[in-house]
Amino acid sequence: LSELVLTPLIRAADLSGSLKKHVLAPRCLSQTDMNLKFQGTFYFLAERYTDTTKVFFLALFYSTLLPGGLIMCALILSVYYFVDKYCITRIWKPAPLVGTELTKFSRK
């Protein structure tokens, strides 16, 4: 039940980002320091994949004992989807643009 309510609520609240934007940023002495406070929260995409696969595989593992767990899994994953969509568009820092240069560099 905490995967359904607590984890997405903490992620969407973004307490550290709100602290930076509303408390620390107005107290900065220069504009460049203030701009750094408004960049957004860094996120790990691997952590998001890990959380999603954890819920999915636990639901599949226990599906013979608790078939209603699959419905709960679908509900949790849909909440994850909408919370991540909100966080990606509004809260988190934009992902760095990675083009073909990285693959060309790694093959040399």
C-alpha cells in the first residue's frame, strides 16, 4: 500500500526542490547562483525502472496466492506513470541530450 500512496507522494512533493526554489534562491547574492537553484531535481532513470520492475515481478510471483495483487499492481503502475509524467514535465531536471557522438567516441 505504501507503493501506491507514500512513494509517489514523496516523489511529487519534491521537498528538496521546493526548499531550493522558495527558501534558498531568494537569498542568493547573484543571478547565476539563483539560476542554479531553479534547474530542477536530478533523477536516475535506472531507479525508476527498478521500482517498476520490482512491483511487477512481485505481483507476478505472488499471483497464485493473491490474484487480486495483479489489479493492485496495475493500479500502482498507473499511479507511477502519472506521477513520473508530472515529475518529468514539471519538477525534474531535463535529461542531457545524448546523440551519436557518445557511441562514436566509445568505439574509438
